[in-house]
Amino acid sequence: QQLKDAFNLRMKNSSEEQQEDTKISFWEIFDEFVKECGNQNNWTESTYEKFAAVKNHLKEFKEDVTFEYFDEFGLNEYVNFLRDKKDMRNSTISKQMGFLKWFLRWSFKKGYNQNIAYDTFKPKLKTTSKKVIFLTWDELNRLKDYQIPKDKQYLERVRDVFLFCCFTSLRYWGELAKINEPVRETYYKGNERIDEVTPKYALLSTHAGRRTFICNALALGIPAQVVMKWTGHSDYKAMKPYIDIADDIKANAMNKFNQL
């Protein structure tokens, strides 16, 4: 009997050691998550880059991190790390925590993770809605008609590309044409409210051409459902900020009419 007990104990220890050796690491599981979700959801290159950044942030935070670590305390520590060490805005932290929760939720469904603290974790992060930067119809025509100086002719092609975006809603300058209306942007880092005022030309990007098209199309009275078909938007919620702007433009136009 003693020989049998000793044999069973040895077999048990050997089995446990083997299981420990074959245990999948947190990072291997993360890579599996990226591979599977990327294939299932047809991720673009930019989405893969986002999750590569998520992985880098997590490794910098805690190289030996485990699923068990992400209880309420661990999740709060990660939020503090993103705010204090990575100097992220609250809105960016919210996105990063959304990515992490996606991974933790997936790993729970797969049986890798037994810790569901992420499900009820909702950090208090003050945020403001992102300001929509676009050109008004007057600004758009001012840019179109502006005579670019001979020593800056290289900007002709740049302007043509940007105008093409503005008139077609496709994705991509403005300082020379004096599109310098001050734009106030508000964001939060922790509980600190930060207000920045920037000239509009410094905020123009390729995507501003798409926004310009949408705002002016709605301001001209084209139904949102039609604009959505042109731009490829499938979510009406995504159009609401543009609709609100168009309503303001229409209200201002009516005020001008009332002054006649």
C-alpha cells in the first residue's frame, strides 16, 4: 500500500508539473485574441496597430501581469498608469479600457480567465464630446478661390486633394487663406479640465474634408438618410453631431432672414 501511495503521489506531482509547463501565458492568450478577433471581424491595419499599442501599454505597466491581477484595485492601478505615466486624456483612457475589457471578456468566454471584475468596473472619467472640425461654405469657397503665391505653388496640389475631399466626402490647408477662426476644445486629465484655443487651420486634417461635406450637405437640406448612403455611415448615432451643427447653421440663417 505504501508503494502504491508513493507511486500515485509521484504521478500526481508529475501531472501538475506538466500542466504548469504547458500553461499558456497571458501574452500568448492576448496574441490568440488578436488573431481570432482580427480574422472574425476583418480588422484593418489600423485596428491591429491599436491592439499592438494596447499590448505595449500593458507590458510597460506590468510585464508579469495575470488575469487575477485585474480586480478592482488592479484595474484602477492601470487607469492611474495611463493617466499619470502615459499622460493620456480621459477620453483616450476610456478607449484603452474598452479595448482591455474586450480582451478580458473574450478570455472569460474562452475559459482562460475566471476574474470578472471588469464587468462592473466603471471608472469615473469626465469627458466631453469631440468637437467636429469642418469648413463652412464661405470658408470652403475662400480656400478654393485663394490665389496661392508663386513661391508656394507646391500647395496647389495639396489644396486640390483637400477640396476633392470636401466636395465628395472622401478622406484627405488653410493658414494662407486665413481660415483662422479660434476653435476652443475642452478635455479632461483626471479631474483637471483643460481648455485649448487653436486656429481652425491647425486642426484641418484629411478627415475634415469628409466632415465638411457632411455638414454642408445637411445644411443645404439634403436628408440625413441620403447623406448616410453617400458617406457609408450605417449608424444614425454617428450622424447626430453633424445634424446638430446643421440645425445651428439653419437657425442662424433664419435669424438673418428675420432681420430683413
